[in-house]
Amino acid sequence: MATAATHEADVVIVGAGISGLIAARTVLAAGLTPLVLEADQRVGGRILTEEVAPGLPVELGAQWIGDTHHRMFALAEELGVQTYPQYDQGETSYQLVGSGVLRENEFHARFRGELAELEKVFRLLDELAAEVPPDAPWRAPRAAEWDAITAGAWYDGQGLSPVARTLLEICTVGILAVPTVEVSFLHLLFTIQTCGVTSELFAESEGGAQTTRFVGGTGEIPNRLAALIADHLVLDAPVLLIEHGPDRVSVHCRGGVVAHGRRVIVTLSPTLAGRIMYDPPLPGVRDQLTQRTPNASAMKAFFVYDEPFWRADGLNGQLISDVGPARMSNDTCIPGDDHGVILLFLEGEQARTYGRLPTDERRAALTAELVRHFGDRAARPEFYVDGEWADRQWTRGCYNANCGPLVWTSYGSALSAPIGAIHWAGTDTATHWSAYMEGAVEAGERAAQAVIAELAG
């Protein structure tokens, strides 16, 4: 635990994920003194790289960046972290709506009409999302209408075939990590708008949002950022109370650490930010917002083999299935390493259901799924590792905070608006690639620049 101490800084920053570390670096570059308070004993937040064998890192948290994640590419280059493309050679394996296991070419030939339906829905989503201001979704011309229904209800109203509707659900849950009946249609359109178009999100393979990985693991990014501000970082210091006035804050942590400053930037997800006490209390609209933006449910499970045997069969290691337990998988082999690694995603209901099972039961169910798609060799991994984010004390879910019906239109304006000396960051407050690492960088820079401007004035 952090040793009890009192610190002075210009800007106190709560949270050492990418957003908090970027904010601290930006504040420091402006000639001001930051202090980052992190509840965990490590930096990175929802980035977590672990080695299952020497030189073989797996990503239990954030893993990819996409082609339009320009801030993250620039940050990786600046920090000296090399990147490499996601492997996607070969066919995907499908099992949907009683189809049995089909390889990609056969699936596309059999369900050509259903896939054409899906493409029409994607184009319509693009058109509607273009009407949503990413910095103020509640101001969209049809915001009241769209925020009053769930994304699932809108999908159900499109007259889709079972295959198209099922694929649409799987794709969307893969982004939001909650069932579509839990998020408003406006929130879905906001998500699409912040990321460009549906082609950046809803790819059957690992599409535009997931094209590139980091040599050494994603953890290299926060670890190297933290090294740049090491003298301004305190770990194992969970924030309990923020006392705030017009130009002064006092941030109190468990263990007796107290930080005084002129501004504070809170980079936690809204629901975790809402668990901090504030004196004086925050306006009711802000508290009501944090009560209505729960973190999503996600789990990743890795099977490590002696080699990527599926590649010799012309498969790319990806599956798409409504049978489960996992709805999707991915080849996450490391270039230069002989091991074969398949990652299985459990999101939304799958994470909630299978995350509560004993590890042996969950592994057995996932193994059976891999055998159906990739053959008997999938039953004999050398290593297995998984991780569920809702159980982690300082994250309590992943990847993002989702808004249910009427949240954006009733409370959305409180998401990132400063309250006196308190500013908000974190990827959930981003207006470009919200819920991604790219959004975390944007939000950290935005909040830091706002604070710098205030203190310069």
C-alpha cells in the first residue's frame, strides 16, 4: 500500500490508464506539475498483458488498434513500440441458426441473400449515425425518438431473416459487450458516429477497428508512458474523497495519501467515478448519470497450442457462432513464436453466464466449441488462461459504459462537462473512437488542455 503522505501538484489525476497517463504527460509538457493517483498496483487500467510462457504475452484487456487510430499509431512510434498486422489469412468458420459448421465460402454462398440484407442495414445505420453530433448526441434531430427505443428493438423492426438478425446481434455485442436490448438506439448510433462508419466496426473478421497489434504486448504503451512521469505517479492509492472549491482540490486516498492541487481530472469510467465521495456533493444530474452508465461484461479466453494447426487447413482461426459459449474467436499468434494461440471472446450474456462457472467447466465448454470448428487437435492445448473483467476490483467491467434508453437525452450533457475544478476524461467521454484506446488518448488530451487553459488564465 502507498505510504501515507501529502503531495502538492497543479493538477491531480485520478487513474493511470492511458487517458490519465496522457493527461499527466500533457500537463507536464505545459510546465505544470501533475500527480497521478492509481488504485491498483499497476498502470494500464483495462490494458492487461500477461505472459503465459517466456516471450509469449497474451492480452486479457485491450489488444488492437485500427487503421484510423492515428493518435495511437503516433503514440506507439513516439514511445518506440513497434506494431504488426493482425493475421487474417484463410476462411472463417460459421455456425449460425442451425446451419451446422460451415466454412466461410460455403456459408457466404448459401446465405448470400441474408448477407445482402445485413449490408442494407449497415448502410442505413451509417446514414442515421451521420445525423448524430458526437459531442452532443442529445441534439440529434431525432434524438428523442431514437433514445426511447433499444438497439435490439430497432433491429427487430427491420424485417431481417434469422441469419441476418443473428449476425447483427453478434457483431453489435462484440462492440458494446451487452445485449442490444440493454442499450438505446441513439447510443448505438453515437458509437458508430464516433468511429466513422459501420465498416470500421461491424466486420465479420477483425475489421477496421482491429487490424494492428503491438510488439511486446499492449502493456508496453502504458508502461512506457508511466516511465516518463514516474516521479508524478502514486500506485495503490484508491481515491475515497475529493474536496473541491473554485480553485482548490484535496484528494484523499485510502492509506492516508492526500494530494492538494488547483484542478483534478477524473479518468475513471462514469460508474466508478460515481463511487467516489465529493464534498460538496456533485449536482444531481451528474450522479443520476453515473447511476445509469454501467460497465459492460467481457471475458477473453486463450488456448495456446504447439503450433497454429488451423492455418494448414486454410482457416484463419476465427469463428462466428450462435451456439457458443463464445460468439467469436481470433488467431492471436505472436510473429516469431512457434505457438498457435486462439482467443475466444465471451461478451454480454456469455461473459455473465460462463464467467460465473468454475474454470474447468468453462474451459471444457470452450474446448468443445473449438473442436467443432477446428478439429480434434483443438482439444490439446499446452496452456489455457482466461480473465473476466467484472471481478476486477478497480475496473468492474469492460470495455465501455453503455447508455440505456433515455440516458443520453436526459443526462448526457453531464458526461464530460467540468464541475468547477473537477474535469472528466477516460475513453467513455471521447468524441472520436469512444470506448477504444484511441478515444482514451483523445479524452486525456482534451481534459488536460482545458485545465492548462484555465490555469494559464
